[in-house]
Amino acid sequence: GENVEQHPSTLSVQEGDSAVIKCTYSDSASNYFPWYKQELGKRPQLIIDIRSNVGEKKDQRIAVTLNKTAKHFSLHITETQPEDSAVYFCAAPPYSGGGADGLTFGKGTHLIIQP
Amino acid sequence: EPEVTQTPSHQVTQMGQEVILRCVPISNHLYFYWYRQILGQKVEFLVSFYNNEISEKSEIFDDQFSVERPDGSNFTLKIRSTKLEDSAMYFCASSGQGKYGYTFGSGTRLTVV
């Protein structure tokens, strides 16, 4: 099955600086890579995703990059704000060829924005 | 914005008892999922459901677990004989045409005592 590794487990940055979280995956057939943000006690919320036919995707202060050769993808948050403080999870699906694929999640990165 | 609704928000049960966790997915969605998250840990896939049958399940989803879509709107997870280690937050999710574009419900916190 798919194996997703996520680093770092904790990331502390000054408000206004950039944050980068990295993930690697094992299944070379995986074709979809989402990032979720989870605030304390709340549900995971999709913040950005990328498909394997694209190398980079940006949405305002958030961007995701994908390197299929190296099997890694990264989340970039620029101009960080206090409300960015949360746990961020990357995920990837195993390729099953149809139906509803489950996602394998990374262990999460606790992002702390220092004022 | 449409939501995935889960009930109850918190369930406390005695070890060995059966529990049913309920979910109402977004009405025009086609793919349904259950995930769990043990406190402080990552989100783990349990099972996916499409076209009225289980599409995929993880090794966590053993014989004590079952899922049903009894009436075209509800999607339930049954745990037959709960164990202490089943204590976790259980999230339901659904997605539409793009099968990975999940919307998660707000979760049911299950506490087994």
C-alpha cells in the first residue's frame, strides 16, 4: 500500500515569514495529492490539492509543488498569519483503478506562527 | 455551503457494546468514506463505499466493523463489540464527481470505557 512520510512534525515560524512542509510517497501510480488543515478539535479541511499532470499550483498565499520523479510534494505558505496556526496533513491515494480510493495521510505538521 | 452531518458528536460506550455512528453525506455525492483519528495522531482510512457496496477497506476495518447506506441518505458505521482501542474521533466524508474532493463531517468522538 501507499506510504506517506511528512516532515517536520513541528514547525515554528515568525509571523510574516514563509513555511514549507514536505511529504514523500511510495506509490508511483498515485495521481492526486491534497493538503488538509486541521484546527484543534475540528474536522480536516481541504486547502489545496494537485494532480500528477501539474508541477505547481497556487492559491493566494498557499502553493503546492510536485516532483513525480522524486515522489515528493510540498506545501508552501507565504506571509504567514496567526490564523495559519494549525496541524497540516498531506495525503495520497493508492491507485486502485476505480471506485472510491481511500487516502493515506501523513502524520501531520503542527505549524506555530509566532507573533 | 453543503455540509456532511454526523451524529452524535460524542458517544460514550462500555467495552463490548455495539455502537452505530451516523452520517448524512452531501446529497448529490457519490463516494462515501469513514476515517478515524486517535487523539493526537494522523487520520486513518477505514473504508470507502461507492455504488452501494464497499469499494476499498483498510486492515483496521476488520470483522467487527460494518457499513450501510440504509435509505439513500444516511451512511452508518457499526462497531459490533467495542474495545478500548476503538476510542477515537470518527470522521465521515463524501465526494462528488471528483472522487478525491472530500468534504469531511465534524466527527463523532467515541469513548470506550
